[in-house]
Amino acid sequence: TFLKLGTPMLFSRITQLLYNLVDAVWLSRYSQYAVAVPRQVWPSYTLFTSFAASFSSANLALLTQYVGAKAYERVAELARKMLFVAVASGVLLGFTLYLVARSLFTYFVATPPEILGDVIGYAQVMGVGVVVFSLNTSLATVLQSLGDTRTPSLAQLTGVTANAVLDPLFIFGLGVLPPMGAVGAAIATVLSAILETTILTTAIARRYPWIKLGFDYRVGRDYIAKTTAIASPLLIMSISNSLAFNMQNRLVNTFGVVAATAFTIGFLLFDIANTALWGLTDSVAIMVGQNIGANNMARARRIARETAMFIFTAVALSSIAVYLARDYIATVFITGYGVEETVVRDIYAEFDTFVRTTIWTLAFFSLTFSATAVGRGSGHTLMPTVINIVRLWVMRVGLGYLLALAVGMGTLGIYIAFALGNFVGGIMS
């Protein structure tokens, strides 16, 4: 059951990974430093989409338990309320990101000046995409709670395919369309997300007409109380994570654009190794939620333990494979476009140090996400939140600043703190 539910979402995550890789490939060929732009923006974008993500997770816990209890009228009612809140919040938060982008990346993230203009433009376009993300997440949550994990995966594959076609057009330009670099990549992303929204909406309307897709403005106290109780720890965790990643970016940015570029390429490598983690943990939340709704508590516990070990093993094996292939993968993104040859060597040396120091801890990092998935499915989200705060703020940020700046270890101190954070977080989880 775990693999049956998880495989479509694993496929979905693979398509998302392909999007990130294609984006990085085109940007690295536009400019070597441009490849670092999405990673600079991602934590802030996550900050402004954190409400939508945590709110959908809270609704997933409720929806899956209603599905397990066969209370389909409650499922339909909950879905319409969730869509209204998601769109309203998405408009407000997306507009806010657009307004604050310049100050955010100039002063808080301290983005290197070589890429600052591209980062601001990329972030402002992604601010428009926040509302699309909020709607997509809610629609996918409805389908996943019903056990339909295939449709969101197919929608995402279509979006990724569209993005792969649009990326070079908007990045490099064609005919009357001017070259827009990183900003063009953001435009392609938003347009592809709009296509995904259309597919998800059509699928729900056709296959589950009893939901009567639309917005329910009558958001009552009971609904707010239930979702807030589950979503609040997740929201705190998401905001905390986003701020911590921004502080981590700021620390890396202290050492210049070469370090920021190498850090980004290292994370692309980790994304490949973590494919099993990102793809399969969503199915854990669905299974745990439905089994609790059906009062199968022993099976829910068994699911939690066995899936955690499966994902740990899968990430450990993929990490080994990716480590052995790291040089070949790096040459795809370290292109040298627009920089001197000495800079290319510096980027590769920094990248290699980052990977060698940290990749062995990714399997422990997967345990943190397995525990979070169990919390989402069961509605017990406080403990995963506490663990993530310790992992990020105490280890990655606090220890990272101490080792890198106070002790004087430079970027190596950042990487050691990163590795220890993954290990400690996994053991605590």
C-alpha cells in the first residue's frame, strides 16, 4: 500500500526534480552565477507559501480521517472552505512578497551584488505565483485524501514538460521576446503552474462532481479551531525553517558569490539523492491518517516504523550512488559561462568540500521528514516542529555561525554544522 500510494507521488517529485535540474542547466548556460538565483529566493518564497502548505497539511489530516470514516459530505464541505482560505491568503501573501523583495534580499539575505538584481526580479515574479501555489496545493490535497495520488503527479509532469519548453524561450529570448535570464525562468515557472491548476480543477470536476468544486465563504469557528490546532505547529515549523534557511544563505553569502554558487550546485546533488525522501513521505501521512480514522492504531504504528526504515535505506543507497557520480553531475552545472577559468576551479573546489562533508548525513535527514509525515497524518505536529527548530536554529544556524565566523573555519564550519544538524535531527526524530 505504501508503494502503491507513494509511487505516483515519487514520480511527481522526480518531475519536480527534473524541473529544478532543467532550470539550473539553462541558467548555468546563460551565466554561471545565474544558477544560484533560485536557491537565494527559495527560502523566502517558502516563507510566503508556508501558510498554504501548513494549512493544506492540516486539512489533509482532517480529510483523510473523514474519508476513512466514509463521511463524504464533510469531505466536500471541508474542500470548499479550504479552497477559499487558500486563494484569499495566497493573494495577500503574494502581493506582500512582491512589495518587500528588494529590501528582503538587499539587507536581510545580503545577496551578493553580482546576482542581486536577478534575485529581486525572480522573487517579484514568484510573488505572483504564490496564489497559484496555494490553489495547486489545496486541489492536490483534496485528491490525495481520496487516495488519488496519480492525478497530481500527472498534472505536475505536464507542468514540468511545459516549463522545459518555456525555459529557454524566456531565459534566452526568441524573436520579439527579449532575453530575460533568471526573471524569464520565474515567468516560465508561473505559467507552468497555471497549467497544472487547470488540470487539477478539471480532474476534480469530472471525477468527483459530488464535491461541487468552488469557494465556501462560511468559514466557521469549528473549522478554524480544528485546522488551527493542527496547522499552527506546522506553520511555526515552516516559518522557522524558512527564516533559518535565509540565515543560512546569509551566512554563505558572507563568503561571496562563488560560495553561493557552489552551495546551490551542492543542493542540486542532494535533491537527486533525496528523491525517495521527497516522493514517499506524503503517502505515510495519508496511510497514518486513514488508519487512525478507521481506528487501526496498531497498523498506523507499524506503518510509521517500517516506512521510516524503508526511506532511510533508500536515501542511504542513493546518497552513495550520487557521491560516486558527483564529478559527472557537477560538470553539467559548472559551465564557466561569463566567468574566468580560475573562478570555475574555485567553484568546483567549494562544491566538492560541501558534498564530501555533508552527503553521508542525508539518510538521517530523511528520518526527520518521516516523523513529520507521521505527525501530519495523525494531527500530532508539535514534536516534529520542536525537532526541526533544534536541527535548524541550534545546529545549522547557531553552530554554523559559531564555527564559520567565531572560530574562523569559514565555509567548512557551515558544512560541518549542516552535517551535524542532519544527524542530530534524525536521531531525535
